[in-house]
Amino acid sequence: MKKILVWGCIVFLVQLACQFQPAIQTATPPPFPSQTPTEPPSPAEVPGYPLEAGNYWLYEGTVAYEQNDEEIEETIEWRVQVLEKVERHYVTGYRLRGSLYDLAFYTPGKLPSEYVILQTGGRYYNVDLNSFDRLKDENDLLVGLLNEYDLFLELPLEEGKHFCEAEQLTRDDGWYCWLVGEPAYSEYGPAFPLSYRTNPDFSQLTFVPGVGFTAFNYHHNGSVSDVNVQLMDYSIGGE
């Protein structure tokens, strides 16, 4: 009987010791490096359209027009320059001289026009001088200042993107909307072709973020009007 009790005590003590035995420590492998892709840049970090006052772009190329029932092709230089800037609330206005679209239906001796670009975020609108005066008028509530019809650039750009007034977005043919094509390498950086097709005409602009427009092509389907100009020189920030 005593032997049974002794052996019982021994078994109990062995089991109790096993319960308090420290767990075997195994080495934990180091975590794999994070595969999370780099966060995309914020809109403020994306190169935009540098429209500070004093910046300019000089283009060279050809224009074709009709004069006295004769089609004429002429080599020209054309300068686009930012004259003035004004900011108010969420809108920045830039007054410029020398629109590339002045070259459509060009006539000898044609002078560059003054016009305005309005910017809010990455969206740019081409408007008339009256909009600039409204921006400077502190008493103007600016109701209706921005119109989808005037939108001509929406950054950032990517292949396949299209932008225009809402009622044209669902067209199957893609007309009356700006369409972004495949970017190509250029001496200025990645160049995005932007095309806009209507019933009477076709436009294509090439845009390089951080530089501006580097090419402009225009063709009218009826009257003779063709434009093919390329950026030859520019100055941004005094450089």
C-alpha cells in the first residue's frame, strides 16, 4: 500500500513538472519587405501647366489659308506669353497673349489675341477677357464663371482619358470630347497627344507636364485652314 502511494505521488509530481516546463522557443523569421507600391503623388506634386506671369512659348511651323481663290502655305513664328495672374478663392486666372487657335483661319499680318485661362485644381478653361475682369471684381460672386464647354485640359493625363461637357461624354464616336492618346518620349519629357474632333474640324495638341504645349495641329474640313507648329523655345520662371 505504501509503495502504491509513493508511486502515485511520483507520477503526480512528474505531471505537475511537465505542466510548468517552459515552452520551446523557436526563432521567428524576419518579416518580408513590404510589397506595397509607392503611393501616387498628390495633385500638388504632379507637374502642371506653368502659367506664371512672364513665361512664354515660341512656336514655328506652317499655316495654310486661302487668298484670292488660291491656297497659300506660309512659314511663321508664333509667341504665347502669360501677361498677368490673379487668384481668388479656388480659381486662378491668367491673362495671355497669342492663342495657338489664333492660327486657325490665319490671314497675313494677323495679330495675336488676348484671352484668359482659368484654373481650378487640375482643370483648365479657355475663356474671354471678361472672366478675368470678374475675378478682379471683389463684388462679383463669380456665379457661372466656369463652364464645362470651355474645359480644354484636365490633369493629370493618362492614355484613354477623355473630358468634356457632361452631355457629350456618352457619345459613341468620341467627338466633341478631348481624348488623350498614348504618350511618347520627347526631348521635353513624356508627351501626351490630346485630340478634339467635331463635324467641321479636327485639333491635336501635344502636352508635356511641367512644360506646356509642344505642338499644335489643326485641320478644317471645309474652308482651307491648316496649322502645323512645333515648340522651338520657351522660358519658364525666367529660365
